[in-house]
Amino acid sequence: MQHHEQAAPAFELCFQPLSGAGRALRFPCDTAGNVDLDSLGERARCNYFYARAVTGREFAWPAVQPGAQ
């Protein structure tokens, strides 16, 4: 059995919650903020679509940030 480590993404698209409560949602992306939906798991993909749908109501406009190194 092989164990593969996934490298931390160089950039993340970050959706910050508009309220003080809640957690930011972060997704790996390229420098332009494009998220490869095929590389996301089912839950992450659903969270991404949710964050996009409620931008301006529950989450701030997303920002591209350096990934966790």
C-alpha cells in the first residue's frame, strides 16, 4: 500500500464569514483564483458552491491568499 502526501496548495481562495461567528472556507486555487472542481472531494465541492451562492449575505467576496506552507 502506498501512502501519498498531498502538498499544501500554493494559493487558496478564502471566503471570510461576514458575521464574527463561523469559520472561513478555503479552497486550493491558482494565482487567478480558479478552483479545480474535479480535484475537490464531494463535501468540499458542496461547500464551495454554497459559499459562492451566499457571497454578500453570509461570506465576504473571496480573496486569493498564499496557501499554508
